[in-house]
Amino acid sequence: MDRRTPLYDLQKAMGAKFTSFGGWELPVSYTDIIKEHHHVRTKAGLFDVSHMGEILVTGKDAKDFINSLITNDITPVPDGKALYSPMCYENGTVVDDILIYKFSDIELLLIVNAGNIEKDEAWIRSRAFGDVRIENLSDRFVQLALQGPLAETVMKKLCGKDTELPKFFRFTEVELLGMKVLLSRTGYTGEDGFEIYLWLPNPCADPKKLWDGLLEAGKDEGICPSGLGARDTLRLEAALPLYGHELSDAITPMEVGLQRFVKLEKNSFIGKEALFTESRQLKRKLYGFEMLDRGIPRNGYEVLKDGKPLGYVTSGGIMPTLSQNGGLALLEDTGLSAGDLIQVIIRDRSCSAKIVPVPFYGKKYKK
């Protein structure tokens, strides 16, 4: 049976339609996916993302241990800043892509994908060395995401106009509606926004009060509750990778354009040798494409060029902001250019598409 977040009953009463995702029963929409998508792009949307996992690593060797697990480099990152990174196997394929909150060299919080929590914890524990303590705290957090160009306006109403909100990929502890939360300027939509972590063991923690309070504070800004459907169309337009689609234990970060998050100059990390070798000659590459013929591409659909099989769609669908259908495809040709024609097999029909630059939608992060 799928798990539910503490907000399930409240969301059901709001008319949410639910879907199964990563072992959880989560809202796919409250009204209409397209409507919620446009709200986030133009105003603000509130998402319940409490299904995400949290793993705390502490101890004298915590920083060095985390650095050995990830392809990015945590060493120069100051306290109070977050870092995105793939975490790879020895062959360079991906265990997961994670966010690391660095409180200090001896305290780091890893945010992992919902469907990977148990696998990630086992992997991390199996690689532990030195003075480190690993705690899976995934059941002890509620996580909400307030996203959109008016997210800052809404947040300042709750925190006070004079409160200095964190900059992009920074985090801090603030008080919201009488509750202490971790406030991070991060997200998964391509828009400015915040992710809010509520620590449930705290006696003042009230997930429903936090959810209702954010919606009430943003009422004049047109904030709306938003589901996984809009979250997926938003992240697709911004060409943000989704584990199990653009990243997996069969795909490397190099193949999908994440080279900037792979620091090969770092002394040592798991997968370094394989990724260094691959960096010299890629065999596959992730491309963006736009449909020319009618049809909605989906994950796993075959892609051809001039009738020859070339790869497959990793993510696809409608892109509401652009009034276009398209997606991302992993193809065994690293020399394609914008405008090159490909064919996507949709329900046994060959549909014409063209290669286009990514991201499809220019990210609106507030630096």
C-alpha cells in the first residue's frame, strides 16, 4: 500500500486527485494540470513534496565522506549553502541525484528522491568510513515547495518585510506561523521559490497550519495548491532531470549534460575513473526535441533518424508555456544540431520532430 503524507486528508477534502509515485499516494492535481502550471509560471503554486527523503550525516569526517560519494565538490561550499550533485556507482551510472545542505563540515543533510530512500541509505551506509553517523530522518519532515514569481512576496508577508530571505541555493532557519522551519531558496520548476522543511518532532509543528497559512498569505497573489502533474510539466520545460528518466543506474551524468556537476579535478570520488574515460568520448547524448507532427511523446518511445533507431524518449509531454509538445531524448549520436529532424514512434506511428536547444524555458531563478 502506498504511503501518505500528513496532509493527505486535508488535500482530499480540497478535491485533490491522487496518483501513485515512488511508493506514495500524492496529489496529481487539484483543479487542472494546465491551470496549475500557468499559475506557477505567472503567480505562485504550493506543492506538498513530503515524499522526498532526508538523510543526515554528522561527525568529524562527514564532509570528506560525503565528498567521496558525490561527483560535485562540497569542499569550497560555505556553511548555509546547498549543493546539487549526482551520486554514482563505480561504473559512472547514477545511484541518485541529491541536494546537500551544508550546515557545517560536521553536519550535512542529504535530500534524496522518494523512490530511492532505502536504496540510497543502504548505499551510503555501505561506503561509510571514519567518524560519521548516518540517520534516515525521512519520516520526521514535512516538506512544502512555494514556487513562482510571487513566491517572495508571499514569504515576506509571513516572515516580515524586513526579513532577509535566503539567496539562490542558500538556506536559513526562520519562524513561520509560530513554527521554526528550514527555508531554502531552491525548487524544481524553473521559477524563483522556496522549499520549506518542517521538523515534525518539534511540539509546535503543525503541517496543516503551515499549509493553510501559506495559502491564506498568498490569497491576494493568486496562489493555488499544485500537484505532481504541474510539477512534471514545469520541470520538463526547464529541462531538469528526473531520476528514473534522465538519470538511472543505466545512465551517466555525462550523457545527459551534467558535466558541470562532475568535478574530475577532485582527488577521489566513486565513479571518477569511469566518468573520466567517458568524458573523452561520449557515445550517447541527451537532446531536446519539439514535435512537428501531432502527437504526445512519452517516456520510452523509440526515436529514429532517417528510419534508423537512434535511442528513446526519456521524458515527454505537453509544454503549456510554449504551447508545444516535446521532450528529452537520449540518442546514440553526439553530433546532432538544432533543426535536425528525427522521428518519434507514437502508437505505432512515425511522427516528425526536430532537435531544439534546452532548456525549453529560460529559468527565472532570483540570484
